[in-house]
Amino acid sequence: MAPPDAPLRTLLRRPYPEQIAAFRLRLGTLLPTQDWEDLQGAAHDRAFTVAGAMKADLLADLALAMDKAIAQGTGLEAFRRDFRALVVRHGWHGWTGEGTRGGEAWRTRVIYQTNMRTSYAAARMAQLREAGFRYWIYRHGGSMEPRQQHLAIDGLILPSDHPFWDIWAPPNGWGCSCWITGAHTMNAAQRRGGKPDVTLPDSWDQINPKTGAPEGVDRGWGYAPGASATDTIITAAQKAAGLPEPIAADFARSLDRVVDRAWPVWLADARAGRTNQPALLGVVPDTSPHAAAILAPPAAVRVDIPAITDLPDRMRRPMAVLVDQESGDLIYVLTDSDGLPVLEARVRSGDRASALHSLRPFDLGALIAQLASGALGLILGTLT
């Protein structure tokens, strides 16, 4: 059984914004490999590779062809046409499947489906965690030649934080089309196809030495694609600067949509004390030496300052950005809906990401005095 909206998604061929972000995370690291197993497990969340593609320019073109298929929904046949053209252009020989129509069809289908399904799974993981579902339900994908281990757990209901999902979150192997859905209550889980009588097999975490994974999980597939949505998107933001311009621009728009949708939900949880995890707030300007991604810890938004429900959007359109010459902090001057400065957001740099350190009402006099003394420097915009 496919996800409830699968027919509509297939008809419109519109990927989730999270799917584009999850795939484009890999574009920042193109790894030439001889064999698919040269890159293991969750490393596939962070890098794009095609087994046997050892030339950097060939791999880059393969990555862009796959990105086009995902972002534009062009389909398998269009990807095959792009694949044939770039194989000829780069003179690539010796790849598995070369020489026969059947071999080429098999190889292009594997490349296409693997990247489509793993990026889709990463998108679903992000959405499930964003929604805060208490239960996740494992659903079989309806393959013509199903794995019996996957059929046996169709409808399995487990808490969303159960370690089972770290290994068994689908896809679990080549051609696997299983998927996960979520629910807030046990009754809702049953309405979504959950089966209370389906129980976790005793051997779910017993590793087969030959594959390095439990029975039913193919070698190299014993991980959850996109398991850490926040980490995935943070890393994507850090990589985006190295992408080709059209992809970088489209990526930024995709990332903005993801952040804007997640922010109000996280903000309500943070202010109610229901989460200790930071949220992705945005990215710093290209002119800054800071790490690209900005995280917002819950403590930073528990201040009594109104109108921060759209903080990510305000951060993208600051009136000015200043730098504290001593600490290196960035100070964003943010405006209200009339374009008047109302808020100062101080951002502090860290090893992997920057963090929102504090929010305070705008104080023009204090900022001008610090600019005049040399304590602050203006790197973007104006205060007047």
C-alpha cells in the first residue's frame, strides 16, 4: 500500500521541499567510488555517489541529472535520456549494465529509484519528527516480490523513539518501497493501518555477520535515511554555498519553506517547555565568516518579546547586520510589518553552526554609539 497522497504526488510530480533539501545535502560532497559499498550507511545522507563513476566531472553531471529528476519531477525516462547523453559526452565505459538495453534499463532504474526513495524517506522522517507523532507505523510498500520479513511487520506500531527505527526505517534494501506513517494516539495508529497484533520479532536487532545487518535488511541499508532532520538541513545549509548557482537559489527557496513551516510548531513547544532541541532559524549572510546555519535554542525565545512567530522570515530580510568586533557576534536589526526597526537578534558563532544568543528591543542610540566607538562594525544594510 502506497502513502495516501502517493497518486496525487505521482500525478503532479512535486517533491516535498524536505526531499529536495535532503538530496541537495549530498550535492556538496561528490564522492567518486568504484563500488556502492565504498560508502556505508548514513554516509549516504551526506554524499552523492554512483558506483564506478570515478571522474569528478562525470559524477557532477550525474548528480545534476538526478537533481533535475527530483526537483522537477521529470521521471525515469527523462533521467535515462540524460544518462545516455552524459555517458557519451564523458566517454564512460566499463560500468555495470553497459552494452545491452536491459542492462542500461536496470542500471538507470537502480540509480533513479535509490536516490528517489532515500531522499523521499529522509523527507518523510523530517515531517514525522516535525509533527511530533507519538507512534510510528511500519507499512509494506506492496512490492510484486516482497521480502517476507517486511510483510511480517506490516502494520507494526512502535513509539517514535524506539531503537528499531534506527535500523529498520525504510527503505531497507534495493527496491524496497516500504514506508512509515505516524499517529498521536493508538486509535489513530490503527486507522492509519497499524495492527496491534503485529509484534516486534525477537531477532529484529540480531546482526547477520555476512551482511552487517539483521535478516531482512540488505547490506549497507541498516540505517534510517535522514534520521536527524535538523542535522541534515544544517549540513545542507553549510554545503549550499558550493552548489551551482541555479541549484543554490532553488535550494534556498526549498530550505526557507521547510524552516517557515516548522518554526511556529517548534516555537510553541519551546515556550511550553516541551522540547530541549534547537530549531533551524536560517543562514547568515555570505559576507559573514560565521558557520552557515543558525540554530535557535529554546532558552533564546522564552523572552517576553512579541511578534517572533515569523522570526525566520524577519532574519532573511534584516534592516542591518552588524558585527561585534570583540566577540565576533552578529547583531541583526529586524523590522516590523511597516519596515520600522523593532528588534535586535544577537547571533553567536559555534564550531558547526551559529546560534541565536539573545533577543532584545531595538535601541538605535546604543547601536550608533557603539558604531562610533568602533565596538561594532556594519556589514550589511543601514541603521538610518
